[in-house]
Amino acid sequence: MGIQGTKSNRYIRLLPYSRRQRFALAVIVLLTLIMAAVATLMPWPLKILVDYAVGDGVLPQPVGEFLGLFSLQPTPLLLVLAASLASLGLFALNSALDAGVTWYWSATGQRMIYDLAADIFSRLQRLSLLFHSKRCVGDSLGRLTTDNWCVFVMAEVLLITPVRSLFTLLMIGVVAWQLDPQLTALSLVVSPVLAALAFYFGTHLRQRAMRNREAQSTVMAFVHQTLTALPVVQAFGSEKRNRRHYRRVSNDAVSRSQSSVLLNNSFALIYGMTITAGTALVLFVGGMRVISGVLSLGSLLVFVAYMQTLQGAIESLLKTYGNLKNAEANLDRVLEVLDADEEVRDAPGAIVLPAHVAARSGRLMLEGVSFGYEPGRIVLHDINLNADPGETIALVGPTGAGKSTLVSLIPRLFDPLKGRVMLDGRDLRNIQVASLRKQIAMVLQDPFLLPLTAGENIAYGRPEAGHAEIVAAARAANAHGFIQELSKGYDTPLGEHGANLSGGQKQRLSIARALLKDAPILILDEPTSALDTYTEAMLLEALERLMHGRTTFIIAHRLSTIRNADRIVMIEHGRITETGTHSELIAANGLYAHFYALQNPDSRGEVVA
């Protein structure tokens, strides 16, 4: 269900998070009801003091009988003491209940917030790279860490506040009606005005809140982009330009925030003036009734206290509308993630592959595959390619030809727009994604490392691997030597994106990670691009042993590394233009031969004219 659904449907989406905390919410509601009952009793010590201790009123018979049980005479001193102690006790009880509700609700709300955040995080991980390519990381972080508070606000404004306010209104309204029906009715005259104000301002508050959140996300996204690209920023001397841009986006955020604050303050001012006018009217009419002897002074004071409580309850109810509109803006951003189309997902009845199926009998085939990141911008055109078990397919071609995009279809990082990718005759969309990806190890062009230890990075694809296996993989990738030189060896924490390693070291770690996974299908995207000639030679020997009996796709611009591939596929502008062995393509004297000659000037004689 998308965010275009009705408001009630959107709210229903948050019900599971409240339902998980139903016991805690029930306790909070019970404590809230007790607080409402205590609030009803709190003004009565004042009536005892004014009407009976200071005035000449006659105590109600039940009170007199209660004092008689303890052989106490209702003297003014005793009544003053009783009123003071009762006021103190009721205040202490109300404060304790309020503190308990606040503490319990804070803990319950935090659990709901993190439950929603966990679902957003899980969803963000499952959404395809196509989804993430259209959004910056900072914006996703904002939805995960800020917008998820909407579940807390929604529960508060739709459950906690209404229960407290409505029960307070009910109890105090009944008692106030018994004191003076006319004053009670008069105090409620302003309620429709307050409701109209809340409705009018609420729509504008939601719009301002949405624009404010977008501006804040823009600031967060820019900061994230800058800090993750800090070496480039410093190398190109972009600090001042970035600072100016930061000022522009932050000034825009401040401007939008000021606009929201101004609207909120205007609402609060008009709202407060309306309440004050209503209170003044009640005081005037009530004062006249006291002067005429219809109402006692103590009853008027109790009534005024009730009116303040009633107006506070009404104000809380009406303010929930404004809070609800603010939360709706956050909820919409959350639902954009939760309701985003999961382009890559398991089809109904998708099968689970047995371990190493591709190593035994799997055959990969791309049949009429076309793909584009955006409508109207096709990157791959009608690709037909097959790879037999144990075969090594090398993909070469100009930068931007679509080589990395093609191999990304194999682990279903994307799904083709047309055609299909098959493994042993099965469309990959009919295989469970997790099961498929267990069969594949990848070494990407950019070596992605996590802020874990060196050993944990190597074992990321096989966290159950033992230390000896990790070391063996590192040796095979020619990484063991430099790892031992780190401060804590394999237990050395790596910086963000492996910032404390060189490019070649990071690449070797990522290769060790692929080696340790020991998957039947290998995807190597420029695996030796950051290595020196000596290390590359050692690594190629290890890769040849690893590729034996496995299906391998290798992308390389350095053509000397793929001469021994079973088949070399030239891709230009998203189309396959040449296919064959190294010797066959050299003899064809096409683009591959031209590229090879440029990289190996001494071998021009190999090219057939």
C-alpha cells in the first residue's frame, strides 16, 4: 500500500509496532486514568480551606461523620491542616504518577522507534541498487534516524494524549456540571473556535514540516557526501567552495525552520488569546454568581481550577492535530521506503539451490537481456551470452560500455528489463536471492571494506571460518605479509572504508574475502587494477587455481591478465561486438586487437592486416 492511501490506512501501518508493546501501553493507559482521577480531586482542598476553614460554610455530612470516627472536631485549625496535607499528598501522588508514566512511556516509545528503524534498515538493505542509485545516503540516514520518530508521536497523539484528555474531560466535566451547569456550558463555548484554529493551522503546519525535513535531509546528505570524499575534497582544494555550499543549504534549512516556528508561534498566540478570553468570561460570570449568593467562593475557585484543567485537556487534544500533521510528514518519508517497489525479490515458490550447484552442473546464460537504469536510457542491448561450468569469460571494452552492469545481473543486484538470466535452465528470478548469492563471490572494481578488523573483513562472506582458513586466504591473495605488520595483525580494526590501508592492500583484502568464500561462481571486476606487476603475477597464479572448475566472469582493462580466458567478449555501447579466444580476436583485427596493440606495442606483429 503506497503513501497515496487514506490517512487511516497510513496510520494502520504503524499498528504492529504498538501491538508489540500492548502490555506496556495498557499499563500506561491505566496510570493515565488514575492521574485523571487525582486531577479531579486536586482543587478540593482549596474549597475546604475557603468555604469551611475560613468561611462559615457547613461541612458536608459525610465529611463530618468521617472526622467523628476519629473523635475529631472540625475546627478551623484542623481543616487548614487537613487541606494543606491533602493538597500536598495529592500533588505528590500526581507527580509520582506523572514521572512513572513519563519514564515508562519513554522506554516503550524508544522500543517502538527502534522496531520501526529495524524494519526500515532491513528494507533499505533489500532494496535494489537501482533504488539507492536515485537517493543519497544522507537522505536514507535521515529516514532511519529521524523520521522513524513518527511512530512515537503517532502513538502519543492517537492513544496516550486522547485517553488522558478525554477521561480528564469526562471526570471533571461531570463534577463541574454538578457545581454549576451554566458555567460548565459557558466554558465550552470556545471549544469549536479552538477546533477551527487547529484545523486551519494543521494543514499548513504539515506542509511546512515536510519542507523543513527535506531541507534538513539536504544538509545531512551534503555533509555525508563531503566527508566520505574527503581525500578528493582536500586534493582539489574544495574546502572553501564546500563551506559556501554548506552555508547555502544550511541557510535554506534555517529559513524553512524559521517559517515553521513563525507559523507555530502564530498558532500559539491566537490559541492562547482565545483561551484567555474564554477564561475571563467564565471569571466574570462566576464572580457575578458569587456576589449574588448563587455560588460559594470556594466552589468558584474549584470551578476555575477545573476550567484550567479542562482547557488544558482540550488544548492537548487540539495540539495533537498539529503534532499529527508534523508526524505525517515524517510518516510519508518512512512509507516511501517501506512501500518502495522491491525490484529484486523472491518469486512465489522460488527454489533454494543446493551448495555448489554451479560447480557441478550449472550453466549460466543471458538470453536477450536488455537493461537500463532509467526509462529511455538503455545500457545493455539484447545481450546473448552463455558460460559453461568451469569456463572463464573475460569481458573487455571501453569505459562505460556496460561490463560491470552485465555482471551485476548475475547475483541479481539488478533484474533485466527484457530477457532473462538463467542458471542451469532456471530463470534467476525463480531462485531465492539469498540462495543464489551464496553461490557467487565478487571482487569489485572499488574494494569496499567495512570498519571491522582485517580478519573480520576477510571472513565477511563466511563468518564461521576459522583463523587458519582466514590466514590461508590472505596468503593466497598476497595479503598475509602486510596484515602481520599491522599493529594487531588480523585483529587490527580498519578505518572507514579501510582508510588506513593503501589501494593495493584494500584490493588484496577484498580478493582474500572472495577466496575464502570459495563460491562456485566468481565475478572479478578489475581484480588486479591496484596491484603492482610482481604482486599481480603472484595473484594470477592463485586466481588460476581458484578458477579451475568454476564459472568465472572477469572484467579487465589490462588485457595481459585475460589472455588465457576460455572466451573473451568485447562490449561496445552495451552490445556484444566480438567473441572468441585471444588468438581469434587478434586475428580478427578488430577493436580488441587495436586495444591489445596499444597496450603492447611490441606485439603489433600479432595483428593480422
